[in-house]
Amino acid sequence: MKRSLETEIRTYEPDNAIKKGYLGMIPEIARELKQNRWLIRQFFKRDFAGIYKQSIFGLLWPLLIPILSVGTFIIMNRSGVLSIGPMDVPYPIFAVLGLALWQLFARGIVAGANSLVKAGAMIAKINFSRKSLVVASLGQALVSFLIQLLLCLVLFIYYGITPKAMTFFLPLLVLPLLFLTLGLGLILSIINGIARDIGNSLTIVMTFLMFLTPVLYARPESGILALITRYNPLYYLVAVPRDLILLGSSQDWVAYFVVSGISIFVFLFCLLIFHLTETRVAERI
């Protein structure tokens, strides 16, 4: 008896995410983050408790950092070691507000880059959205930012200065900085899982970048530092919101909008890369 042989045909298709197209992945990512809101909150609470539970100073740390940093710069300026430049407002307000914006970026980057590595054991055993870890890590930077804004408010009251009306738009003005922070945090978390040197060196890199960015001093008018500042995107994301709060206007609006567009592009690009690679993260962590 003859047996009829049927030819088996297999069709290999690309990953479902790629098949949908890159733009088609964005609504899917948005739905995924919405569905994982509870998980993000739990990760945030866990990280918050882990940082402050057994800390002597606790929530005072976000206040001590700007106070010590600004105090150091004031002493160095008065001793002639460095010049902070001309100021239209009291220096402590200028410096603390700039440092609050900078710390939002720096702390968010460091926390995001280390978020997957810290949860390595859990990632290897449980299947869940890895984006939740990075998004939750940004919450710690936001808490510190809000605490430092309270310090700014105290300084405004002490010096008898009224913030400008543009202060009400601060949440919108900070959004580009948040997009850039979250985007870089996503991609650095993947890279840090492969090469742990990234996480170990980020704090040093952030400190070095802060000294290259006019956060604690006025923008230089000449010299190599003035040239670096001109092409430093972080300067505009920090200086423009600060100028609008303190002075009510800024001369760098055009550059701010250009850098904001770049920040959104970097965020979307890093988000898509993370979305395509997060299923393979457990193999590297």
C-alpha cells in the first residue's frame, strides 16, 4: 500500500513586534505601561523603602547635597579659586534651582542604568515588563527633585523674591529633560547588563558633565567653556526653565525647542530598541 507523502512547507516570519512596524509598536508599548501601573508603583515603593528605610538622614539627603555643593562654590568664589560670574538674582537661588534640575537628570540616569542589574535574579525567574523597572527608578529622582524645589521655595521667601508667572509651566518645561533621562536610562540599562563598567562609571561621568554645564555658575561669554556650552544640549534643558522661573524670559528659546525635539526623538528611539531587546535581557543580566 502506497503512502502519500505530503510536502511540509514552513514559513518563517519576522518577530511580531517588527512585523507591526516601528510606529505600530508605540501604541502597544503605551498599553503595556498602562497595564503595568500597579507593578511600577510596587517597584517604586520597594526602591523608596530600600533607600530611606535605614538611612539616618533619610529624606534630608536631597537637601544636604545642594546645600553642601552651593556652599562649597560660594567659599571657592570668595577665596578667588573660581568665578561664578555675574548674577541677576541671589546666587543660592540660582544654584539650588539649577542643581535641582541637574540632579533630576543625573539621578534618573544612574538609577535607570542600574535598575535591571539590581533586579537580575527576579528578571531571570519571572516574566514581566522590564520597562517597569526603569520607569519606576525615575520616581526616585522625581522625589528628590520635589524636595529640592521646596528648598528653592524657602530661599525665595528668605530673599523676598516672587517667582515669575512662567513657574506654573515648570512641569511642561521639565518634560524634555524627563524624556531624555528616561530614554538614556532605558538604553544604558541594557548596555549595563552587558558591560557592568557603565553603571560603575556613570556617577563620575555625571559629575564631570555637571562641571562642564553652567549649573552652578553663569554661562561663560568667552573661552573654550563658552564654546562647549553653546553646543551642550543639557545646558538649554537646565538654563531655560531656570531663567523663566527667575527672570520670566530667556534668550535661548530656539535652542531649547531644538534640543527638546532631539530629546523626544532619543526617547522614542531608545524605547523602541528596549522593547525589541527586553525579551532577551535575562540572558545577559
